[in-house]
Amino acid sequence: MDITSRSAVVVWKASFSGNNAVIKYIIQFRKLCLLETDWEEMATNTGNDFRVIARPLQPMCKYELQIRAENSLGRSDPSVITTFTTSEEVPGGPPTDVTAEATSSTSLKIRWKPPAKHLQYGAIKGYYIGYKVA
């Protein structure tokens, strides 16, 4: 798998088809970050496709993935569950509860809280504080 912050390339090998041709593969994945979600599904166009790109995914989030084969008789049992974590990305939101308090005629005390947890997309490594004379 090639994993980025928003997608993952999923590749697999065909298994025994039970003497009935595979029509398509169903790729199921779910998020495990913050709250566990229901399985989402995507399918290949044919039974000869052994690669898909799962997207859109959330940055810095752990996922579970499983694959099922489908033929004219129905779906197979799922594969063994594979887990992966998407890459970090810049925060998706600004700091919150920003306040500024004058401590003297030449300085300010600035306070804030980090962006909402679901928008941090990784470890916050620092903040940039800019200003300009108005």
C-alpha cells in the first residue's frame, strides 16, 4: 500500500475462486480515530482488478481494511483485517479562543487553545504569531 494523508493504494492477490469466476472485489474500510465508524465500501469494476485507491481519507487517522470477493453466488467471507495510518498534514483549523491582553504599553500576552482535535491532523509542533501596525 502507498499511503498519503488523504488516500491509500490497496493491492491484493486473487485467491481460489471456487470454480466460479469472481465478478468483483468489495473493499471495506473504517476509521478508528476519534470514534469508530461503520464500514464504508467500494468495489472494483471487474474480477480482474487487484488494485484500488481508497479515498477520501482523514489525515493522521488509523483505518481497518478488509476485502471480499463476489461471484454469481454471493460474497465471500472477509479477508484478514489490515490496519494502516494515514500521514500527517497541516492542521485543518485555526487555534481557538484567542485572546490578547496588554501587559504594558509595548507588550501583549496572547493566549489560545489548539485547533479542535479532529482538525489537528497530527502533532502540533508550534504556532506562528504575526502582527502588523494598524
